[in-house]
Amino acid sequence: MEIIIRPDPAATSEMAARIVARLVRDDRRAVLGLATGKTPLRLYAELARMHRDEDLDFSRVTTFNLDEYVGLPPEHPSSYHSFMTEHLFRHINIGPARVHVPDGMADDIPACCSRYERYIRESEGIDLQILGIGRQGHIGFNEPSSSLASRTRIKTLTETTRSDSVEEFGGVEHVPRHVITMGIGTIMDSGMCLLLAFGKEKATAVAQTVEGPVSAMVPASALQMHEHCTVLVDEEAASELRLADYYRHVFKQKPEWQRP
Ligand code: F6R
């Protein structure tokens, strides 16, 4: 794993945006895996700015979102469809046919999940998967005890995850209990994973992910087995890393051409 510690969420997000933009410039047909939540907001704002000010072209990019709430139609203001439209898609030149978000309203959820996996395969796989992390170490909504080989499927949210979404729903009683999420196996098939985390409340999950044992109890720890995973965190999220000084040292030694 490559662990990069930046001073704050702004500097971290700018670096993440440079990594995504480089891929999109090198390969106009890039396939991006996208996350929702608070963590990627600055990254998406920066990509939108790069589109506006630097002609970053998304017209041939394809995207797959990690997850969606079961029972929410795309137009629901708290759906991840709406989130993505609001924070990224309406600000860039990506066509609706190239955008994929799981269908939270599907009658046949297993069939919808298999279709999602098929669409990813038909797009020749995800080149770069953007990830946030839950306080209990989830990626996507693969909650603790998820199979590390899992594929896209329905999952039941933990009460910790539901309580983290209270703001968007205006009360815990309105937060859905189920989601469709890409599996850990699906995420692990991506060419590169870019995990972002900010703030003290993510510090334990980040330390367990990077320095703990690989365990289904911390699903993000599966990323230790990924060939090309970059963990990009701010100082607060890095505060429980035992080898933080070593990671800083490694980054300082990188030749200029290798730096994101
Ligand atoms: C969202 C997702 C989740 C979030 C995680 C962190 O699509 O897959 O794993 O990335 O729950 O959420 P925030 O960023 O709101 O702290």
C-alpha cells in the first residue's frame, strides 16, 4: 500500500483530484468507480473546477457508483443518484448513458446486482475506484463480517452507519436499513483503489485498515491484498498510524515524477 499523509482535507482532495485527472487525460475512456458521502465532496468540486477551467474532458469516461439505498427512487433528494447529480455529474460533460448507479427500486434485487457486475465486466473493469471509509472500517457498504470475496448484493446497514446518515434524512427513523453495494471482491478487481479519509473519527479505522490484520471485521483491510492501492489521508485521520513518520519519509523521498 502507498500511504500519503497531507496536512488537511483540502490538500488531500487536491492530490486525489490530480490522480483522477491524470488518468482521465491519459485514457479518455477511463472507467471510474465513485463513492458518495462527505469525504469525496472536495474531490468532486475540484474535478468540476478542472473541467471548467482546464478542459478536463469526461465525455468518454464511464462511471460506476459503489452503492445505493434500497427503496429510494433516483429522484429522491437523499438517493445517491441525486447526490452524484448534484455534486458531480451536472458540473461535468458526462453523458447519462455512461453513468451507472445501482437501482434501489429494482423488483428483483439479485438480478439487478448480477446485471451491475455484468455492466462492469462489459466496460472492461474499473480502472480507478475512489473509496471513503466508515468508522467501523466499511468500504462501499460492506459492513464488518462481509465476505472479502463478495460481489454486488444487498446488505443490511449497521446502526453506526445509519446514525452517520441522520443529517441527510432528518431523523434516524427515515434512514433506510438496506443498500445495494459492490462487494469487496468487486472493489478488489479494480485496477487501482484510492481510499480517502479525513478527521479523527476515521483514525482508528484507517490504522486497522493499513496496519492491522486482514480481517472481515475491518473490510477495508482487504485492500492490503490489492496490488495498487493508495491511502490518502489528512493528519487527523493518520493520527493513530504507528508508522506515520515512515510514510512521510517515503513520500519525501519520492522523485518528482512519481509524485501525484
Ligand atoms: C458511500 C460509501 C461509504 C462511505 C463511507 C464514508 O458511497 O461507499 O463507504 O464512503 O461511509 O462516508 P463519509 O465520507 O460520509 O464519512
